Amino acid sequence: MHIQGTITLYWLTNTGATFTRLYYKAQHAEGMLPSGYVDTPPEERVRRCCNLTRFTSFEQGGHFVALERPEDLVREIRAFFRPLRS
């Protein structure tokens, strides 16, 4: 699915609020859980509000990394959780 298709999907199904809830909750959370981000928002901004333990910036791709670079995203998610396993 193309990026435009993804945005249209949120628009047509009226699920934009559900999608953005994650961003809202992250900024209003009491305790800071370990966080990992891939390329967005800017690293400095994330460091101010989160317990940033991993930040990755890809040379190619945009905001929809799951659609544009799925293999790289899976690799990053695994690398983030690896040290958190007990």
C-alpha cells in the first residue's frame, strides 16, 4: 500500500484520533518507559520528553517506515527489545 493509501485509510475510516493517541499519551505519561524511535520526531525533542534508549535514522525512507523499509524496521525493533529481555 502506498503512503497516500495509508493516509486515505485513516481518513475514510475515521481512525485518525486512534492513530494519534499514542503521541498524546507519550507526552502526558507520568513515568517514562524506555523509548525507541526511528527517525521522527527530531531526536532532541524526543530526549526532552522520553527515556530515549535508542534512536535510529535511516538514510532513505520517510515517516511511514513500516511501509517503506519493513525489514529495517523489524531489525530495529528487535535490537531495541533485545537488552530489555530478562
